[in-house]
Amino acid sequence: MIDIMIDIANLDELIRMALREDVGDGDHSTLACIPSDAHGKAKMVAKKEGVLCGAEVGKRVFLLVDGSLKVSLLKNDGEMLKVDDVVMTVEGHAGSILTAERTALNYMQRLSGIATETHKMAAMIEGLHTRLLDTRKTTPNMRLLEKYAVKCGGGTNHRIGLYDMIMLKDNHIDFAGGIEQAIDRTRDYLSRNGKSLKIEIEVRNLEELERVMKHGGVDRIMLDNFDVATLKEAVRRIEGRYETEASGGITDETLRSYAETGVDFISVGALTHHIKSLDLSLVSC
């Protein structure tokens, strides 16, 4: 199901927290007017075109509210949706369907929005060497799901957190006393602690790039806030000796031109922190 690093127990706890936030001491709107024995059926419908993501999450929301509900998925994560496509149907206690509705939609709309935006941007660089990366600019406690949505949309996950890759950014370098000190201390730390992690370092100009290349000891160089011409020159100088990543201020309008420089990766924080949710709706049937 969600093949990137989130197990069912952790997903259930995340959903339960969301339900506690929404339901509190009871869904009083539903309790007030829906008979306890009322039975109903509803369908989730796409109101906009896009890439579906989070179908299994939405299904899990309904089942955690009421395990007796019958939930049928008609579309799978990663599929393109057209307007009026039916994503899922839910049948059972009407009150349970109403209580679960908003939480299920919140997850699925946001994740589908991320997958849709990623798909759009990935298509812009189709046929080129460059891969599209996400970042750590994610919603707290939603990172694994949001990074899963990036994969559904055709993007590539960067590091998941602070623990699975070394990234020496400008503040690390400044506080460490310089590029060379930051690299040496990092390599010593990894050696002393028996860790094997890739090291990425950020550079802000060609002068810093030359210092990194002269010193060595890293796996990837992030070329931060470079314009297209300077990025092209940087990639030429690196000549494949290190992985390269462009980051900072890259938009839909400039993405293709950045990718045409031959850079290995382009990271775009907006994939997860500046997206529009995909419009889905639950209607009775």
C-alpha cells in the first residue's frame, strides 16, 4: 500500500489523532438528526482533473470510524482522474459515513493535490536527465504521506529527515567555521560513529564550489540560488565528479531551462508546502 516507510500502526495512530481533533466528545450534528439505525451509501467523486493519492488512507479513515462500513476503491493511487470519476463508494451506518467524511477528504484532497502538482512539474522535464526532488518542507506529522504523494506524482524523494543523509547548508558551514571545517568534522563524526551516510553540501557561488571541489569529501553539491547561466557553468566544472542539485526559487516557468543545464536533481519545496488541494466530494447515492 504505502510503500515508503509508514506502517499500518503508525498510519492508524495518525488518523486517530486527526479524528480526535475533529470529533472531540462527539459528532453532535450527526447524533442530533441521524437515527442510530439509518443506513446509507455515498460515493467520492472527482470535481477536478488530477492524480489520485491517498485512497487507502481515506479507506482507513472510514474503517477506523466504523469497521462495519463497506468501502470499495474504484481508483488506485497514481491514476489520472477526470471530472466526475468515482474514486470510492462507502456503504453502511449513515452516521459513521458522515463522521468520517471530512477527515477522509482532507487527507485525500491534500495528497492528491501534491501528486497532481508533482506530475505537472515532472512532465515539464520529461526526456531530460534531471530528476525532480521534494524537500523537508512538509506538514508536521504528514511528511511520510506527503513524500509518498510526490512519488505517486512521478517525483523522487530527497532525504526523509535529518537522520538519513548529511546536508551541510549555509548555517552549518558558517557555524562550523567554513567549508573545509564542516566537511572534515562531518567525515570524522561519521567515522567515529560507524555511520555510512551520503554527504551533501550547499554552495552559494562559484568560489565556494571551487573550494568544495578542491577539498573533496562529499557526494553531492547543492547549487543554491544559481541563475541558469551560472548553474550551467557549475555543472560544466563539476564534470560528473559529484552529484549535482539545483535549488532555490525555481518555478514552473524556469524549471525546464534549469533542467537543460544537465544538473542531476532539482529540488522544489513548493511540491509539498505550496500546493492546491484537489477537489473531491462525497455525495449520497
